[in-house]
Amino acid sequence: EIAEQVIAFFQKKTLLGKKVLITAGPTFEAIDPVRGITNHSSGKMGFAIARAAVEAGAQVQLIAGPCDLATPLEATGKIARTNVTSAKEMHLAVLNDADYDIFFAVAAVADWGIAKPSKEKIKRQGKDAPSIEFIANPDILLDVAKTVKNKGGKPHPYCVGFAAESTDLEAHAAEKRQRKGIPMVVGNIGHETFGSDLNQLLVVDENGSKKIAKAEKLQLARQLIALVAKKI
Amino acid sequence: EIAEQVIAFFQKKTLLGKKVLITAGPTFEAIDPVRGITNHSSGKMGFAIARAAVEAGAQVQLIAGPCDLATPLEATGKIARTNVTSAKEMHLAVLNDADYDIFFAVAAVADWGIAKPSKEKIKRQGKDAPSIEFIANPDILLDVAKTVKNKGGKPHPYCVGFAAESTDLEAHAAEKRQRKGIPMVVGNIGHETFGSDLNQLLVVDENGSKKIAKAEKLQLARQLIALVAKKI
């Protein structure tokens, strides 16, 4: 932790005085008291971006779905963490925040929740599978994008979305950027990198796309922070 | 690890020469490459039983669903671990094993799997929620119970099931014991103890039920191993 703080101290302070909001990890949509739908996100990429943002001098608000990761650089006092479980809770926590300069929507948020979670464990009795009714979850990134204002010719907050696709990453990332109305989407090949410390990013912005070569997630996060710092 | 081995050395060798098969952790049923259905099991109770069994002198085969726990007492060479993801894989791994003296079915196995997991990530486009078709998973404990033979008047292997219910624990545990045709079911109040190091057990066997008071999972596991050792 002391070594980490020394390393952090020597990073470029490209986000000094800025406030950064980051979502990270998976969400968990309860089916009953013991079961639920989740996804493979480990939270590592979001937590790496949180660390890189603190290193760059920012004040960070980290909103984390269920994952076992420690809050990075906690001793600096420059990072606050809120733990949530479902997409609805994450939406509430994000919309509750205000006046930040950058929003990184890194969490792998469930698109659908369970309409009526059972209060008791659904039992196996009989061979009939349960019928589960889904409802669309709120779209966190879209709702934040709607709050964006123009501040000196630049979007405020600057929103960065993430795309984890199994195919056609570049097309999907560009399409997501248009659909959400945000300036930047970062793509990573999800099922190859979930849980790994390595990753490879494709940054899609108004200038087109740019690869950040395979590296440790913290290295990628630092490069991404440097890129975004130039945008605001 | 050395301290743990010394502690293990001084435990009663009630299972010397016995072979114990244990399932632990949750299972994960893939919906698509990034999403799936899982449950709140941390694997801690199953791993504690594995540790207590090695301490008691047994040779342990641990079949673990996705969880981040280290294999206990690995350096003793008395424990082998197989990692699986889905209930089907766990079923295969368990049925692949043979000639063990005790089976602890501790894993929280998904009752239903996904009929046709999507090879590509299901996209959010549109507001229609996906329709997911479930299929019943194989019943691991029931299939092992069918292989039980009478050996000197005692069931071989001796099967111990686990019940995690949110209500009426004793009735549910007793009913499960009858339905699966096994001599012992251990109940724990699931949603209160998932992920915790503490637990409280209710042991239901042919003599009725017996509480093991709230304690660390390893303490409970040692008491449970002592109880089961008397049965075989």
C-alpha cells in the first residue's frame, strides 16, 4: 500500500481538481433469496480506472456491484466507494451523484431484472421449470447522457461507455456511441478478458477508433485516463 | 500454511484411510457468453468440510464450482480438486468418481439450466425481454444415492445432503432426507450465512434433529466430520 502510494505520487496529475464517477463490476438480479442472474465481470477494469484516476489527482466516486476487490488507494482519502447489488440500485446511486467531470460506465449492468423476485426459495419439486418474467432495467449511461450540459464548448460530464461484445467489436462500439449520444466508447473482447489482469482496448471517439495494445489493466487504465484528460 | 498443517496434525484421525468426496460452491449456468444464473454460495462451508476431512486423515476429492477460495491443506497431498462451472459438469465429475466412503453434497447446484445458451451476447436492442427456456439439471445427490450399496449393514458411500431454506428449515431438511433416500441432511439458514465465516447447522438423521450452535464454519465442519465418522 505504501509502495502503491509512492507510485501513485509519481503519475502525471492530469486530472487534478477533477471529480470522476465510475461504475464497476457485475450486477446481481435476485430471482429468489438464493438465486440470481449475474455476469462474468470481475470488476478489475473499473477498479483499475478508479486507481488510475486517483493517481492522476482526481477525486473518485466508485459505485461497485458485487465483487471481492479492495478499494484502490483508499488511504489517500481521494476515493469513496458505494456497494450496490442490482442494476436498479446502481442506477439510483449514480443518479444520486451530481457535478462530476467524467463518468466511466464500466460496470456490466444487467439489461433485464426479474419482475417479481420470490421472497422464498423456489423449490425443485416436480419437473416443471419456473417461469421467470423479466423487466427492462433502467439504462444508467443513457440517463446520465441526458443530463450532459455544454461547458465551454465541451460536454460536461464527459461520458465514457464500455462495450463487451463477442463479435464485431468496432461496429458495436461505434453504434453504442451513437445510440447513447456520448463522445467515447471503449470496447474490450469480453469473454477473453473477464477475470484476467490483461486486457486490450479499442477506443472509439469522434476521430474514429484507436487500439490500446494488450497490457495489464492498470497500464491500459492509465493510458485511457491520459486520453480522456485531454478531452475535458 | 505451516501453522495450518500443525493444527491439522493434532486433530483426531477419525477418518484415517477413508476417501471423501465433496462438492462445494455455486454453479453457473450460462445464458450467453457473458451472462448466467448463479447463486449466493461462497463455497466456504464445503471448503471447511474438505479441510476438516483432511485434518481427520481422509483422502479428499473436492469438486468446486466457480469460487475464489484456495484449496485447503494442499501441501499435504491428501486433497485433489476439480473445478467445474455448470451443474452438468459437476454431475459428470461426481459420477466419474467411484469407491469413496462419504459423499458431502455441499454445493448449491442450480436446479435448472438454460436449454439453449446463446453463442453470442444477447443484445439489449428494443424493449422486449429475452425469453429464456429452462431445462431441469441432473440431480447429483439423487444419482449418487442410487449407487449406494449395503456394506456390513451400513450404507456405502454414506451420503450427506445440505439444505439451504429460507423458512421451515427442519421440515424441509427432513423431507429432503426422505425424498433423496439418504441418511443425513444438514440444514443451514442460507440467506443469513452465505459468504459469512459463521454458520449454524441443523443435523437431521435417523434419530431426529440436532443443532450445532453458531460457530466458525471450520469448527462446525470438524463437529460434523466427528458425527459422520461415527456412522461409517
